[in-house]
Amino acid sequence: MVDKPKMGLGEEIVGPRSPTSAKSGADCGSPAHVVYLTETFYISSKKNTVFEVRLTDKGLSLKKQSNGSTKEQTIPLKDIIGCRCLRSKRKTKGSSACACTSISGTAQLKVVEENSGEQDESDVSAYLYIYAYILKRNRRGGFRERTTITLRFRSFDKYEDNNKEAQKWRAAVKYLVAGESVVRPVYHAKDSRKMLVILNPKSGSGKAREMFQQRVAPVLAEAEISYDLHITKKPNWAREFVRNRDIYLWRGIVVVGGDGIFYEALNGLFEREDWQTAVEELAIGIIPCGSGNGLAKTIAYLYDEPFETKPILASALTVVKGKHSMLDIVRVETRSHIMFSFLSVGWGLISDIDIESERLRAIGGQRFTLWSVHRLISLRTYQGKVSYIPALVNPSHPYHRSNSLPRDGVGGGGGGHGGLGGAAGIGLKHSISYNTTLDCQDCRTADEENCDACDTNFSDVLSLETGSNLETFRPRIDSWYSATSRKSTYFSTQDSIYESDRASNEGTTVGTNQMYGPPSRLPALTAPVPDTWKSLAGEFVMVHAAYQTHLSTDCFFAPLSKLNDGIIWLLIIKAGASRAQLLSFMLGLGTGTHMPTQENEYIQMVPVTAFRIEPVGTTGHMTVDGEDVEYGPIQAEIFPSLARVMVPK
């Protein structure tokens, strides 16, 4: 007989009244972890296997004890995005068992919300699904692997009692993930407002809607983030929406598309009379579905988050974390317009490539590479004058960021492969979930021959159940069913909506609108620049100012830049640079090695706080955040930490 384990440390979660400090053998010499809840779980197919699951201030600790051996691992809190309590669904006739289930005749278990009307009243179990995206490091930087931990509470004869225990764990996990004290037995979000999601279906290759449905909505559902989804109908639709709506109905703005839709939302905020309150209260997040995606790549780079393999996942996880950073904003003035920029201002080569390659938008980001070759062959130069105010920076800093230089906001990532504690060689192997009775239909991203579903090493720890006696343990007859499958999540419990065209356009206006925001501190654009400014006149290949590390996913333009350092990096390339030099420059943009290692009379990068470009002539392209603006004199100045952007941590 095995005695029934106690159900945690205290009848209710009332702050650290009951938690204790504990050290495992692997943690000797390290600070003790605060333990909030502990429980023993079993696997029915392994009678000699017991799991101790502890919820600590560091994460979810899983200790497996089997035949005298012990293995342990910890899923860090920073990798957990949410959890949900669910109940088994009534079985339907004709259910077929998966060929690889460990118990013959196993029926597929589906889970539903408690009050859905479809629950199986005969199953008194309460299921706690914990969703994590675990950071795995490799030589290419790393990736995040999706893992779902299923805890089945069935120690009591009544569902209400089992659900009470599951809800206790859920509340504790939610509070700890949110960085709050575990003070109440039931979790209540600090801000219950929905998220505003604005999606541009035309961005990039035109698949933003599909990408959101398949890759973002499931993550939001796992994190229990409700949202209102609005689809743009025309250029500047997002700008009009943000300008005219009561945006305080939402707790944040998430734009789905390229850098252009972020630009629209940002300028919509600055066209409001209450712009100061708006930019202080509402952070903007971005899900990269465009061609460039410079801001999303910059955020991932600065916070050391994997991006290349799954950029949409990286940004979706950023949104659900609920964190933000201050963001420098640049006020840009032309002869007829004022706008606010977050990425770059350009004149010449890069702007030509950006605008002229629009005709190749259907091929995605490769359009930039293709048009770069074309523009280098038929090189243009522009006559004009560039003036600027140098920024005060440490002159001992090299331009290129070395690998030893710390990145702004990097939190370390758990120190090693995956950020997992515990014994060496123990890891979570699969991005879906594991169970000794896993339904292989859920391994939809894995090749059949590589499916780890039936592996019984340590992966079975991810689907556990309580029990009072191993000898009288009821046979396990359920198999895994994803509570957040692509089909069910998008149309299920979250308040996601596609509004009709008429409803979405209510309250919007078209036309020239007053731009508010902070006033300029520079001389009028028609006035000469002061003598204290530095000026260069002549013929230029390009002048490009940037205030993010990346102009696009593959353009590592300003390696020393940070989100809120108050610096504009002004690149000036004078006419006279050879095509070989320009080719070397363009090839180096992918790795941040584009600047000459020695002083070069034609190519220079200058840190500034303001600048003015005065072209001679009327032909060419000028861009602000990749958007074509009127050709002519333009000046810009930086306003440090003016807005808020969503970041991973």
C-alpha cells in the first residue's frame, strides 16, 4: 500500500504562508528555492514510477523516481506562458484508438471547458494543462520548443474536489508567471481588458491572416489572452483606427504585418489630442509578417531571443509576456508633413532599393537582395548637403559590437542548452507533448518514423495523474488530445473577432489630420542650420539614418544601437566609392561587418541626435520607416524613451 500524498502545502494559496525552502542534491551550494505547492503523481503503465512535482519560485520541478533511480528537471517560469483547467469530453461512438498507444483499446480523450455542456460527467478528473516554450541553445543561436505538461487530478471521488486542487495550482502558476505574489486562491488578471490586434492582410507575401490563425492565435489561447481582431481595408486604415477609436478599451496594441503597419499605429497615436496619455499607457507589439521586419528582429536580437527559425513564434511569445521597454522616437519634418519614426530615414541607394523593389513584393524578403544587385549595376548618385548634431558617445567604443559586449536587456536564457536544470542528459524531446498513451494524431509536425510518442524515458513525466493507491489504481483509458489544436483554438474560447467592413470602418475619417506629439527643438526647415552643426556638401550615393540594430531581418545596419539610447546612427556614403567597395558594404550588412575596418574617406557612420538632408533636384526617393515620402529637404531629431514597445522580458 502507498499512502495518499498530501495535497500541497496548505489548504489555500495565501501567499508564502505555507511555502517552504528546499534544496535538491543537484542544487547543493545554490540558494534554496521557495516551494509553493508539491504533489505526487503516477503513471499507470509504470507501477514502480513516482513523480514529485513542485512549483517553486524558479519554475516547475519534475522529479522522477523509478526502481531506485532519480532524475530531475525544471521548466523555468520564464518559459511558461499559461495554463488552463479543462475537463474530459463525452466520448462519441466510433472513436478509434491510435496504433501506437501503450494500452490496447485506448480511446481518444478530448477535453472541453468545464461548463461547455459536453463534459463527461462520469470522469471526475480535473486536467491542468501547462504550456511552455522551452529555450534550447545550439550553435546557430537556438530555438524554442513547445511543450505541454498535463497534470490529471483524480484523488477525490467528486469532480469539484479535484477541480479545486487543479485551480489552486493554476492560480499559483499564473501569478508566478506574471511576476506577482501568490496571494489568492483564484487567479484574477491585473488588467482584464482585451488586446487590440490590427492585421494587414496585404503585408509581405499576403499570408498574414493565415499566419495569425495558425501560429499566433493558438499561443494567445494558451496564455488566455483575449483580443479583438481588426483587419485593415486600405492604406492608413490602422492609422485612422488608432486616431479615432477609444483605444483605452484595450490594454495594448498588437500589429500583424510589416514595419509599415507599426508606423501607421504609432503615428495614429501622435495624431490624438491625448497623445501623451496614449503613448504612456499603451505599448505596441509587432508580429512580423512583412518583407522587412526590422523592429521585430531588433527586439529579438537585443533580448537574445531565437528569431530566424520561427520569427512569428518569437514575437507571439513576446506579446503574451506582457512586458515592455521604452522606445526612442524620431520626429521627422518635411516641407508639408510631420511624422514620427521608429526605424530609419533614408535618401539614396537603400531607399531606392526599398521603394523600387515593391514590384517584387510577392517573393517576400528576397526582393531586397534581387534589387540590390540591379541597383549596384545601374548606380545613381545624388547632389545635396547633409548637416547633423554629433551625439556624445564614448569614443573608446569600437563601432562593431563584439561577442563579449552585453546586449541591452539580455537576461541570460538559463545558462546553457535549453535553460533546464536537473541531471545531465535529461531533456524535453518534442515540441508537442508526451504521454505513454499519446495519441499520434497530435504529432502533426513530426515525421512518423521520428515520433517520440512511445518513448518512455523521461518524457512520460509530462502527463501525470494523482492517485491514492497504486494497487487499486483504475486503468488509464485516456490518450492525449491537444487542447489548442489549430482548428479548435482559433474559433473557441478567446474573444477573437473578424468585424464586418462596415463595423470596422465606423468612426474613421479620411483626410489631412493634425499631428500632435512633442514640438520640435530645431530651427525651421526653411532656416539655415546653426554654425554649431557639422555639414557635408557634394555628391552622395546614399545617406541613411537608423535607430534600431536591424533595418530588416537580414540587414544588421547599426550593431551598437539600442531601443532607448537616444542616438541616431547616420551612415554617409559619398560619391567616388567604387562598386567593389559598395558590394563589400552590401554583403556585410547581413552580419554587421559592412563598415570599413579602417578610416574611409567615402564611407562613415556618425552617431547624431539630429540631422538635415537637403537634396538638389527633384528626382529620387526618400523614405521614413520604409515608406516613400515627398522628395525634398527633410530634418529629424530624436526624442529618447517617448513610446513603449512590447519586449520578451
